[in-house]
Amino acid sequence: MSFDLCPLTFDADALTRDELKRFGLILHQPKDGYRFTLDPLLLCDFSGACAEQTIADLGAGSGVMALVLARMAPQARVTAFEQDAGAAGLAVENACQNGLAERVTVLHEDVLHIRGHLPVSSCDLVVSNPPYRKQGKGRLNFHPGRLAARHETTATLADFLAAAKYLVKPTGRICLVYHPDRLSDLLVAAAELKLTVLRLRMVHGTPEAEAKVFLVELAKGRRHGALQVLPPLIVRSDGQNYTAEVRKILLGT
């Protein structure tokens, strides 16, 4: 189901207004519910989007990646899939408020059911920040939005990868941000789907800390070559201040 008009039913007192100055975006997010972190912004930067014509975002939340990518690739049409109706409606509102409603389409749809919406091999870039906890694993957050964002509720990692493979062109790319605990699962699932892992980068909170997430780029229909393991991305040099690289990702300077 898609939303054709900007919804105007949100309680302003239940939302926050957050600014992404580098991209000229204002994003409304729920005060109580899933809120985007640094991860999707790191993923957008990792994707290097610029000249793509068609982009898909699997699990869009309130729309941060879809909107940032629409700014990064000014000719692109972005289709954002989100299974939570409230988050999908808010993503539409954010697209409208930022003047991107004509290029960003939000579909209230589970990743398991994307095939009826876009043709096979139709996207230059597919991005996703999938839930990284397996069903029944880890501490559950019973707020519906947070639960679906962090735990696999319907679609599994393999389902996200299969959906991305269906959507991406043979010349296109798939970019994900995921948790290091699931790296082996991702590599196994990618191999089973005959997806080639092209690049991998670990993200560390500080130079001494273990990796908190990783960024990965995959493709389909390509011969397996040497995997490019990039230098680690350090978020904070001293535990408090962002590194120069992260400041550039956030502010462009």
C-alpha cells in the first residue's frame, strides 16, 4: 500500500524535529519509538550514491536513508519499503516537508512482498539497515517500532538479501549496515544467494573498542574477485568528539 498524500494526523507533541544540515533536511521522529542513529548516515556515505537513477530502501523507518540518498543522487527516484504503518506515514510526511514527495515513494509493505511493486533488476542501488537480532534472541523491546527495527519479526536476513538481489541490476550494488555478531550469517546467506561481497568496513565507537557495526557492499551476477577490506571507521577519537571523517559525513566539512 502506498501513501499518495501527505498525512496530517500526527500529534506534534509526540514528535521531535531533527535537522541534517549537510543535506538540508528536517526530519520528524517519534519521541517514544524507533529513532534513527548514526548507522544509516554512515551507510549512505559508504554507498557513495551520486548518479543513480533508481534506488530502493528496505526497511525505511521514518525515511532518513531514502531522503538522504535522494539528496545525494539528485536524479534518482527512491522507493522506500516499510512494514510499520506509523513509520511509513511519517516517512511520507518527511518527504513532503522536504520537497521530495515527487521523487521518494513510500510503500507500506513487508520486505517479503516487494515483488508486486517493482520489476526484477530495476534498481541501481539497494540499501538496508536490517534488524540484526534473530527471532527469540536477545533482550526484547516491546515497543512495536523498536522491536521490528532491532529483531527479525517477519523477514530474516536471508529475506532482506533475497529482496535486494531481486531488485538490484546486475550492474548495480547492494549496501547494508549490520551487526558484527551476524557477519558469518551474512556471508553464508550471500554465498547461498550467489551474491558477491565487494567491500567490507568495520565501524568502531573508539580506537580501542570492538566493532559496533559493519558496512558491506554486494552485487549479483559478477565473478568473485578479491574482497576489499577497508580501513576501520572510527566514530569518536577520544570517546566524546567525532573524528574528522565522521564530522565530514555529518556536516560535509
